Amino acid sequence: MAQRLALRWLLSLPARGPLASHGRALGTSAGRRSTFNVQDGSDFQDRVVNSPKPVVVDFHAQWCGPCKILGPRLEKLVAKQEGKVLMAKVDIDDHTDLAIEYEVSAVPTVLAMKNGDVVDKFVGIKDEDQLEAFLKKLIGA
């Protein structure tokens, strides 16, 4: 029971302080422009599939605890890339069709897309070193 309460407390942290200050810290930086929420299928086609830049696609859900940890971590590292890569956020509850099309069976699922093709993928949480390696591989750095 104590572990469950501790986990709930830990998962609630990104929704409070760190996430709020993270948003203010980005301001109008490249990081804010590098990350976007997918609105619908045609938006996904335009901004992800047809993107001239590599795109990290974060399939997540509001109810997913690990997603709340991974999302801000990934956003921070994408922002550090200074526009070399974009990040698309796809809520699977709002965009079930995209989740099915890209064979997302668990969240968080993160795809690396280049020239409209999926070139890499992982499911679950990764630490910052693993995420940096994932991004470097995608960018080709």
C-alpha cells in the first residue's frame, strides 16, 4: 500500500511544479515550436509524414503514469536539439485511428520517423542517456 501511494505521489509531480515551470522556461524558444500536439489525421500527415525534418512521435494517454514521466523528459531533450528534430504528441484516446495504423499496443510508444517512414521505435520509459542516443541515431549525429 505504501508503495502504491508513493508511486501515485511520484506520478503526480510532473503535472504540478516541474511541468508548469518547464513550460515557462521554454517561453518562445525553439523547444516550444519543436513540440506540437497532433490535431487529426491530416495534421499528422502534414506535420509528421511530410516533414522535412526527423520527427519523434510520442503516443501517450492522459491516464498513463509512465507517459507523464517520459513526455516532459523527451520534450526537454528534443528542445536541446535546437530544431534538428520535431516532436509530435499523439493522444491515443483522441486518435485511435493513428494508434492502430502505427500498431501502438501499449503506451508510451515512441516512433522515430524520417521522410515519412518509421526508422526506430521503443515502448516504455527510457532514461535520459537512452533518449539522447535514440535522438542522435535519428538525427544522424
